[in-house]
Amino acid sequence: MSSDLLSAGRDTYNKELETWISKEKAAVELISAVGHLLYDKSVELVLFRNHLVNTSVSEVLSLHKYAADVVQKPIDVFVTSELARILMEFNLAPSKIDIGRLSAEWMEEKNQHASKHDFLLSKIGRFVGEDHGQKFEPRDVVLFGFGRIGRLAARELIQQFGKGHQLRLKAIVTRKVTPEEIVKRADLLRMDSVHGPFPGSVQADIENNALIINGQIIKMIQAESPDKVNYEDYGISDAVLIDNTGAFRNRAELSLHLKSNGISKVILTAPGGEIPNIVYGVNHKDLDIENENIYSAASCTTNAISTVLQVIENEYGIEKGHIETVHAYTNDQNLLDNFHKKERRGRSAAVNMVITETGAAKAVTKVIPKLANKLTANAVRVPVPNGSLAIMNLTLNKATSVEEVNAVMKGAALKGDLVNQIKYSIEPELVSSDIVGDSCCSVFDSKATLIHNDKKSVVLYVWYDNEFGYTKQVIRLAKYIAKVRRLHYY
């Protein structure tokens, strides 16, 4: 190799490295601004829906690449960092702001504004100053039950409290509260085989029957019946209670919670009978939250499929369809073969694929009434502890193509009422473990979309974290009915 070629190669290497280092420095500045805005102003920055809180430099730069690959917006970390710095100068209301969207809009509109400062005021001026109509007190939350969903809800409520002081976890109710139980509950919250260790501090306060989590005191309360607790004795009032026991499912049973002093709203983390079944983002605006006090957050599968079905129904109309869910095993199954009241669920969950029924098709019609009598559904439980897949075989009223369907879903994932519910994936190697911990209840696999020759029969694949993705939906619903939703720009 000639000396000129060798020198040119070194120059190219050094230039690329210098560019990367400069991006890392800008990412550090962005991370600093994210922290200041969060803790000083209760303003959370996201980048095209993706969280920036507690992210590393490499993660921030990866999210910018995601913006280029999926969102196809030519944003760079230097612009997002500078916009975040300017936001720190504003007197902002508690809010959630998509710095990625703002950056993309600046690149498109910069010739229309005298400065980035003026541009930001044109976009979020209503967030600035004292007269922004964003005044609320944090609402107390009680977790009734402390299983898989209960522990994930506790983790998320604790981690979210500093972002806007919306919901504060005040108590956890279980059937027994003994010193041994408190220690065990703390241990199970601290460590999790699927979601990893809790990134914070968890202490068992035996003397006061409490857990101290990241400085927040959470009372442990013993009760076997929903109406046997006076929560006001624990300093809890006007609280939203999240029942994740699965033991109480109808209005009469869940109404018992409202007989306990201190509780004003109840959310069931399972499908409910005659109570409103809500998939946040799809039908939550239909709620009469002034007069209704009991709600169901439906099921993880209903949340995963309803969001996508809503988009497809609105765009094409659905004539009929079948949904097959490939679902992670749950506590309702046996670890080894043993008696079970339901067929097949008694067979070992760890070594078998198990066909079982699902109420998802019927549940969807409670969320999207126009789909009544149009869908069937079944489920196969498989030997993974978390991470599920819904395969939707739909016949549409209008012809389409793979490219068109994917474009419709991509649009819904990036703009509109479902940006927090749908993630659009272009990963050719996507598998179930990749979606564990995803905050969206639906991860649309664009690489798997199929269209039959008639152009009206489509097969869509939607992944979902049946634990965490669902828990995020429960908390979104809780914020809505508690009237503590922040201003948002995304």
C-alpha cells in the first residue's frame, strides 16, 4: 500500500472518530438537560416516544439513529441538545415533550423563524408561564395484590413519581403482613428473573410495616376482603386503587373497595364483566370519569391487538378475522403436570406448547363495538416466561398492499392518539426476548406483514410484553381517571 493511501485511510479513520466523539459530547449535554428539566421543572423529554431519562450516551445516539432509520427525520444530536438547553430557560409547566419531533420540525421550518428560541415558543408557548391551566395535586395510589403486575406497577410508579408528581404509591395490600412476608415482598420487588434487578433502593421497614423504596414510604396493609381497610388511618385519601389480584372481577365485588374510606376509583387489571373495559389510546375518551368509579384495563392481549385493529378498521374496514396469540406461560398454568380445572393447562408449562382459549375476540368488541361478531381468537401458551405474539389474519373491505399497510401502521406509531401504544419495528432479527421491557403495548413487526393475492386478506404480526407493556397501559389509565395527565407535545 502506498504512503498516500495509508495516510488517506488514517485521515478517514480519525475524522470519523472525531465526529463520533463530538456527538458523544453533545449527547452528554442532552442528558444533563434532561435531568435538569425533570427534577427542576417536572418536564420529561422523550425522543420519538422513547424515554431519555436514565439513558446512556450510546443509547441516546442509538435513538437518533432510530429516528433516521424508522422515523426518517434528519435530526442530529447537536440540534436536540441545543433545543433542550433553550427549554431550560423557559418557565415550563409540568409536561412531556418530544424533543425528537421538535428537532425534526426545526429542520423543516428553520427558515420561518428568527431563532430556535422563537421556534420553540411557537410550538409550546402554551406550556410557558403561570397561566397554563396545568395545576393538580398528586393522587394517592393503592396496589391491592402484589403479584407480577403489582410488582411491575410498583416499580414504574416509584420511578415515574419524580417526572411530574402525578401518582404516588402509598400502600400495598396483601392477605398477610408479617416480618417474614415484608422481607420476602421486598426481595421479590428488588430482583426479577424476567425484568432484572430494580434500579433503586428497596428497604424492608419491619417496625413500621412498610417498604421504603427510593425514599418513598409504602405501607404494607393486611386484608382479605376489599372493604376491611380504613385507608384514611394511613394518611391516604381520594386514592386510585389498582386491583391486580384477579380474585374480584365484577362490579359487585369491586364495589367493595369503594366502601373502604380513602378510595375513590378502582381499576381492575383483567377483563371485567359489566364494567367499562378500557384500552388507553383507543376508547378512554368515551369514559364518563365524573360518574363512573370502576374500570377494567382489559387484558394484555386486548391492549396489544385493539390498538392495531383500531388503525386498520379506521383505514380499511374489517370484514372478518381470526387472531391467534402465541402467549408466554403464566401463573395459571402448572410448572409440572398436575390437576387443573381447565383442559390442557394442567400440562407442564415449561416444556409444552399448550392450546387454550382466550376471550380476546369478545373483549375487543367491548373496546371497538364495530367489530362485534367479526372476530374469532384462540391462544397457544409457549415455554417462555414473557413476551407474546398476536397473529391477525384479517379480511379487509378495501384492497391494499404490504407497503401501504405498513405505511398506515407507521403513521399511527409516529403521530396521533396511539404513539405511546404502537411501536413500528423494522428489525429483521426481531424475536420475543427483544420486546421484553418495551413500554408500548403493541410492537408492529413490519418485516412480517403478508398480503394474499386477493389484496384484501392480510396477516399482521404484533409482539407485546404481556407484563410491562400492559402495566404501562394500566398506569396511563390511572393517570387519566385521576385527572393528573400532564401537558404533552408528541
